[in-house]
Amino acid sequence: MKKKIIAAVCAVLLAAVLLFATHLLVMPKYIENPEGRLVGEYYSQAGDNDVLFLGDCEVYESFVPAVLWEKYGISSYVRGSSQQLIWQSYYLLEEMMEKETPKAVVFNVYAMKYGEPQNEAYNRMTLDGMKWSSSKVGAINASMTEDESLVDYVFPILRFHSRISQLTADDFKYFLGAPEVSDSGYLMQTAVRPMTTTRTGDDLFDYNLPSVSFEYLDKMRELCEKKGAELILIKAPTNHWKFWWYDEWDKQISDYADESGLDYINFIPLCEEIGIDWSQDTYDEGMHLNVSGAEKLTDYFGKMLSEKYAVPDRRGESELSSAWQTRVDKYYERKNTEK
């Protein structure tokens, strides 16, 4: 009888191991689309950041934590992801606040234009990288499209089982995880593709930002107040009609910031002062910054964080300084390699 029980337990354990191994195998590895690995990379650097950035590609391609540390001694992390919706930003922040006591939280407001779930593929690029917690469950429930279900996130093999017949060498090579693609959340772009058009954004039928976006912005503000962090709203520099930031949107954010006692910094009209050159500092014709533009913007904002928001210079802390020197060295190694 005892042997039968042991055999049954072993069989269950073996089945569980095989199921988990299959799960790891069929999960997308995001080798060609590294943006899908950004959210999960946060955990290795969680716990000692004074500034946290949240938002979409406009943050993870615009702010360089290695530069903030090197020039201002600011310990920071960029928790960005592709088309990160504001409710996803909120739940990511909720999760991080369990691990961090930041002095400032920086939120890029472009995602305020979305008022409902958009796309499962982009959802996955943000949500799959989160560790399981009540915050992840909240993010999934807020983000799911009509064709998605919570059980597919709990058991991804149910969603990705068809990939078993489509596995590639990368699925086996990166079975246990792929190398980090970011530098503290910053995804480097070294190409140069100058802005070539002066076309502005198309006219909209309705310029009102969705009320649900302001509801989650309220939740983000209240969480920051509770945790003693300064919430700073920003709009990263862009100069392309596909990612146009309308004056009507800008006014709504500005009015909200004034009413809520928050700072809102729109970097678009500050580009000349920052030193951004749209013939050199973009890799996709003005939609996003390349590494040259990101370093300029980071230096500019780092001075503000240091002087206006009193984020401390921690280069005198030996253990933290040693960890950051390793990160800075990796950043420059990547920059020199990808040129």
C-alpha cells in the first residue's frame, strides 16, 4: 500500500514537472521582439530605486538609468513595456511599491488616450513578465480583451499549445531564460533615421481623454501619496504624426495636474533647450529617440530630479555604487557593441 502511494505521488510530481517544462517551452521567448522581456527583467534590480519610470515605449527608449547614476548618483529603473495601458502601469506600480520606497514615480501620459483593452499580443508583452500576485491578477482582469480569459494566463499552455508544432531552435536555447536585453529597463536604439516630414496628426472626432484613464491616474496618485512618493507626469519628446500629442490632450493633463497638485512636464516644446536634433537623435523619423537623444533627455531630466525634487546622490554608498558601476559598464559595452 505504501509503495502504491509513493508511486502515485511520484507520478503526480512527474506530470507536474513535465507540464511546467512544456509551459516553459511553448511560452514566447521574444528574441526578435525583445520588448516582451522588459517587464520581467525588473526583479533582478528591485528594492533600492529612488526613481521609477512607468509607461510605454516612450519611456523605455527615452530614459537611461545608467546616465542618471553616472551623472547624478540617482538609482532608478524604467518599468516600461510596449503599449503599456494606464491600468497596467497602475498595477505594475502597486507591485513595485511592495518592493520599493521611491522618492519619485515618473509616468508618461501618452497611454491616457486609451480607454479600453486593445490587443492580446501587447497585453502578453506586459502581463506575462509579471510574477504572480494580486497585482498581476488585477492587471489581467483590467486588460483582457473579449477573447481572453484569466485561466489562459494561469495556464499559458492552454493559449500557446499550438506552438508545440512551431517550436524553433530559440525555444530550446532559451528554455530557462534569455539574456537581459535592457539596461535597467532602458532598451537601447543606436540607429539614426532623421525626421523627414512635417506632417501633423490627423483631426480627431473626439479629443476628450477617457474617464477611466483619469480614474486610474487618481489611483496612481493616491498610491504615491500613501507611500510618500512624488508623482511626476511627463510627455516624452516625439515629433511624428503617428504619435502626435494634441494640444487638447495636453490641456486636459495640465488641468488635471493643476487640480491635483502635481507637476506635469511636456518635453516636446523643450526639445531645443534639451538639445535634441531630429536629424540625429531619432532612429525612426521622429517617433522615438535613439540613444543619443535619450542621453540628452536623461541628463536634462536628471538635473531636475536632483535639484527640484531632491532625489539624493547615492554614489557614496559603496555596495550600491559597486552594483551600479557594473550596470554602467554593461551599458557602455552594449552601446559600443551595437554601434
